[in-house]
Amino acid sequence: MPDSQDPESIRLRIRREAGGLLSRTRAGLASLGARLADTHFGDWFARRWQASRGFRITGYILAAIVGVNLLVWATVTRNLPSADSLLTYQPPLPTMVRGVNGEIVYSYARERRVQLRFVDFPKPLINAYLSAEDKTFWSHGGVDYAGLAGAVVDYVTKFGSGRRARGGSTITQQVAKNILIGNEYSITRKFKEMILARRIEAVLSKEQILELYLNEIPLGRQSFGVQAASRAYFGKDVADLTLAEDAFLAILPKAPETYGRANHAAEAITRRNWVLDQMVKNGAVSAAEAEQAKAQPLAIVPRRVEAYDPSTGYFVEEVRRRLIDKYGEKAEDGPNSIYAGGLWVRTSLDPELQKGAQDALRAGLLRYQGGREWTRPIAHIDVDMESWQAQLATLNKSISYQNWRTGLVLTRKGSQATIGFNDGQTAPLVSIPDALKAGDVVAVGPVGNAWAVRTIPTVSGGMAVVDPRSGRVLALQGGFDAGLDSFNRATQAERQPGSTIKPFVYATGLDFGMTPASEVVDGPFCVYQGAALGQKCFRNFDMRGAGGTHTMRWGLEQSRNLMTVRIANDAGMENVVKQIDRVGIGKYPPYLSFALGAGETTVLQMANAYAALANNGLQYPASTIDFVQDRNGKVIWRADSRRCDKCNMAQWDGKPMPRLVQRGKQVMDPRTAYQVVHMLEGVITRGTGVVLADLKMPLFGKTGTTTGPTNVWFAGGAQNIVGAVYIGFDQPRSLGGYVQGGTFAAPIFKQFIQSTRNRWDSRPFVAPADVHMVKIDRVSGKRVFEGLATNEPKASIIWEAFKADAEAKRSNGLEDLAKQRDALIAALRRGASRPTGQSAAPAAGPATEPDAASSIASDETVTTQ
């Protein structure tokens, strides 16, 4: 290293340069003093300074004042916030979530906060706080100097004891502390309080100051402000409080975590009674009223969380995720963050349908679980007997099913065990599984004076319900219980949809010239995939490789794989995957296996795709949020962003009434959509979804069962409500060969409909323009004129939907008669030309379709899936 960079050389240079700077500063000051001394004022000041002792004392005092002010400015006031900021102060507020009926269903809050106006605070409550905290509030200018003197004495008395001095802070000072400068314990902070209090009094009225104080004061139980504390301690609003309860809330600012606990009730009563005495002294209440209030118990309710309907858990969590993506989580993320922005969110959540979806899915999962034994806990922790309650609370696991609870196994010795709950209570545990051990967190149910282990289904699933006329998501159930697991399988789990995707394959076939009566071969179908993959052969779910030739309707009703891939191949897989993409199911490569549901999608995406079918091909984006308002009520986002500038004209201008543009997107030919729905009604009547037929209402739907089976599905609904449901393991594995969409998923949807029957439209689906209803033979698909079409499952004649330019041909019309005549003439000619002595061959029959018995299985033998 060069000498010039040696550390010792650097230090010497710094000292030399610093010394030079000091010398230059001294020289400059001396020069300035010399120049001042040469002036008239300087000469006068020097003579006075020498001649007068009083002048010198005055100079010293002034210098001290300037020095003190400089010191105060540097240490106290230099970085003080502006009191003017309180004029536009926006406290952190929780986000409130409303359902479709406008009722509050949830709040996103880490603190309890409710803002009230000054006029909303009851006068007895105000008087209680003024008597306890600041009896001269209405007369002082921000600082109570008599109270401050007492606080100084208290501080000197307690100095060095480790105890905190109390008193001396007015309500205005507390506003400054709580909102502007924080709760640091120091003399400096007290000086800051006093200065800011004086400034606040110059900016805000007394009523505004008191409003800020009563809304922002921390009062324990995560409550800020008297309204939030009133709900937390008494379960009521401030307007409903008694005098005794008003006085109790007034003692909380001193020690909320002490007075709010049951084991400090005696101290709390003593302090409350002191407040009542102060109110009498100040003339706020009479002595008789105070004595009556003193006789009242504290009557504090146990600490509890807000009582929201737990069935909404998955839905409100999905809304929370979407709001965080849009506005952020904390105050630092923006003015409209969900935990501080005070948003009001109107959602599409329908509480009745949500409860029905939860109960139906739970019943299905428990039905599958059946008599299977307990296998695993909800979670496992290493138990610390000193802090197990906190450990359990930290896990944040709960369950809302029947009277079950979650608890922690504290001890296990042989056939005896003890369970602990997050409220600190313990109880004996019975019916203990062999695999259970200490540290397991389990679900339990009451049995006499003990608790027994309950089995949470290991299988899971999801369900989504949509209004097809708007795209509004009415219900989301993402598993057994949101308190156990927030992963929403209705929106976050991507699963293979199996045969529920087939209606969109058939829709593509209909768009490319086929009709519901078109005949398709249900026979072996193989494709060559290249030298590396070889030949791929498809098969039906029931492993039967061939079943004759049948109508498209029958193929969809019975969910025939071979017919589906043949339709997809004829229509072109490129066109099929485009249709699947248009309805929002997913983007897939054009391989035939995707026509059988080999891709992945979510329950919500599938439900919204079926919503497009129910709405004649018009689809809306699936939305869980209708609109969002900021804390001041201004709408800052809405799902329906259309504008109608002339809708609010003060006076009609005589021109045509304004009309909103169509919000949805036409993702399918309306005629095609109706044809598919009409065929899917047959799935319910006599197909794989026949378990719903006894509901006797206009329903359409399709079941799905993936290879394994690993997932079983049902999707469908009515004109006004459409949904989808699946069950399967989170880590996909076989559910068992006996599990099918028609036997497990469809019954879930059936229970959902039964529990919400009054909400379902009983009117039949309405065909769009250019769709003709034609009588056809159900088996052959040929048009018929004689006989009546019925809705009976085994009816030989049914109504079928055709596009106007593609009606079915008449099966017993003139064309068929001509064929019969030509065949008879040909047979007669063959007989006339036969050599003499040779027996006559039977006449050839007419060129008709094969007999139904030889080409289609009877209704009794059809295997559903």
C-alpha cells in the first residue's frame, strides 16, 4: 500500500485539516467581531456591556432563552407532525363484506374499530370519560397545568422505581399521543404532547377532538374506540349501555389489559365506582343514580370472536384474495387496503345457497368416508405443558360441524388420554384410535362428560354455484371446513373434468352439421400417433368396445366415450378445443383424449361453462364481487362497468330510450346451446344423472368419472341456478371402482337442490328463435308423425330440438313407401326369373334401421356413470 494510503497518514491528515478548519472558523469569527466593533452599534454594545451589569444579565437571559429554544427545536419540535393533518386524518378501518341481500357477512379486521360521529356518543358515556380522564376538558387550551404539576410530583416520587408515572395528560394530549407521536415513555414525548395539544386546540373544535379520542382510544381486547369496546366487553352498542357499563369503559384507558380480565374484577369495580363518584362530584349524575350503578356487577361477556356464519368461510377467503390482488393488504399498500382502508364490499354471496352447498358437500364426503377408521390428525405439535394453549391458538384450527370441536391431545397413556381446548379447558378423551398420540390436534365430539375422537374425511372436493343470467357466483364450498383448511378446491384445485366436458364436444359436432338425431357408431376407434407413440385405441367406460350405431342423444345420455371421440374426430379436434376455450374451461392441445376430459380445470370454470349452456350460449365473467366502495361510500370498482350516460337525463328528449350494451359474450350459437341442454335433460331423465329424476323439475346436467377413478363430477342445474361439484383426494389416487359421478357426485347436487328447493326455477327451458321441436323415434332418431311424444323415460316418441335447416327426415313418409314399393317390385322380378322347380326365396324387407333390440341395450341394463 502506498504511504499516502496508510491509515495513520489518513488520521493525521484528517486532524490537520480539522484543525485548519477550526482555525479558519475562529479567524472568521474574530474578523466578524472586529468588523462589528468598528460599526456604531458595535461600539455602543461594547460600551454598554462594559459599563452596565444589568445589561450583561439581560444579555445572558436572552442568550439562554435563545439557546433553550434552539435546544427545544432540535430535540422536540423539529420533526413534530402537523396538527393540520388531523383535519384529514383517516384511521385504519376494517373492510366490511356484505352478501347479496345487503347484510354484513364478514369483516377483514386485525383490530376492532367502529367510527362514530360525535352526536352518536351518549352523553352519560362522554361524562364518564371526562370525569375519569379530563374534567377541565371544556375549559383548558390543551394542557391542564394543575394536572401537569401533579404528574411531575408523581414522576419524581416514582423515579428509579421502574413504575410508570401516571396523570397529567389531557384528552387533547392523548389524541396527540395516540394518533401523531406514539406511546414512547419519556420526558421528551411529554413535551411533544404539550406542544401538539396546543396546536390541535387551535385547529380542531372540542367536539372534533373528543370524537377523535372516543374513536381511537385503545381499550383492550383488540378494540379501538368506545363502540368497538362496547361490542367486545358487553356485546351491545354504546347507545344501549347502562351507567355502570359507561363507567367501566371509562376506566379502561388506564389499564385495559388489567381491568378487562376476570381475575382483576375487584380492582375494576373499585375504579369504576371511583368514576361514578367523580361523575356525582362534577354534577353529571345524581348520588342515587351512582349508588344504583355501583350495585351492578361488571357483567363482562367472555372474550370472543365476531359471530359470523362459518359456512361463508371459503367464499369470503376467495373475496379476500381478490381484494388483496387489487388493493393490497396493509395501510402501506395504499389508501384502500383491506385491513386499513375501511372498504365496503358488496358480494354475490347468497347465504342460503352457501349453507346448502356446504351441507351437501359435507354429507357427500362423510358418505364416502363411511365406516373407514381414523387415520391421521389435523396437525401435530410438540406439546409444551406450560404453553400448550398458546400453541393450539397459534395453529388457528377450528371446525363448525355439528357440536364438534378441535383440541390438542395433551397426554396419552394406554387407553386413557386428555384433550385440551383453546379456551384452556381440559377433559378426558374416550374412543381413542390406536394411532393417536400426545401432540395430535384432532376433531372431537361430546360423549357424556368426556369427548370422543371424530373422523374428518380424508377425501375432499369442491362445489361452485353460479347465476347464469349474470355470472354472479352465489356459493363456493372448497372443502369440508374452512376452519381446518383455507385451500379452496372450488377455485384453486385443477382437476380432470372427465365426461362433464362431453357436452362441449357434442356442441362442436352440432355446429358442424350434426343433429341430436344423427347416428354415430359406438364401435372401436383407434388413431395412429406416430412412430414413437404407436396406435391409441379408445374404449368406453364400461370396457365394452362396440355397441352398434346410435343417436347423438343416446351417446350423450349414456356417456359413450367411443361415440364422443368419433364426433370430435369428425368435427375436428381443433374446433373442439376452440369451443372448450371459448366457454372458459381451459386451453388444450388438439388431441382426442382431451375430448374425454384429460385436461384440467376448476369447479368454478366448469360451473360457468354450464352457465353458458343454460343461458343460450351467452356467458358472463364469473364474479364474486358486485362492487367496492371506499370508506366515504364512493364506488371505486364494480363488476358491471357499463355506462349509460343518458339514463339520468332530467327530462326526456323525445328520442328512443337509452339501452345498455350487452355485457356478456356470446360464446356459443344459441340454437346449439339449447340443443345440448335439451339432450342433457335426457341425462337426468334416463341417463347417467337419473338419480335426480325424482325431483320432477326441469334440470339438465352431466356426470363425469375420470380414470382410476380419481375424480367424480356432476355439473348442471336449471335456468336460474347452475353448479358443479367434484370429490377426490388432494393427492389424486383411486376412489375405488364402485365410485362414479352418478352415484356420488350427482347425489351431492341432489341434496343441494332439495335443501334450497324454493330457489329453483320450475319453468321449462325456452328454445331460441330458429329452433323447431320435432317428434322423433327415440331409438332411431327418425321423424314420426303418428303417436304422441311424452316425457316418460322409456317413451318411444320424444320431442327433439332441431335447427330450422336441419330437421329430421320422416321415417314412415312417402320416401319410405317408395323404397318399400321398389323393393317389392325387385323381389317379384327375382321370383319371375328363377328357374322352374327352384323354391322361392323370401321377399327382401324394406331398407330400414336395425331393430332397436339388436342395436341398443334395454333401459334396465344401461350402466350409469
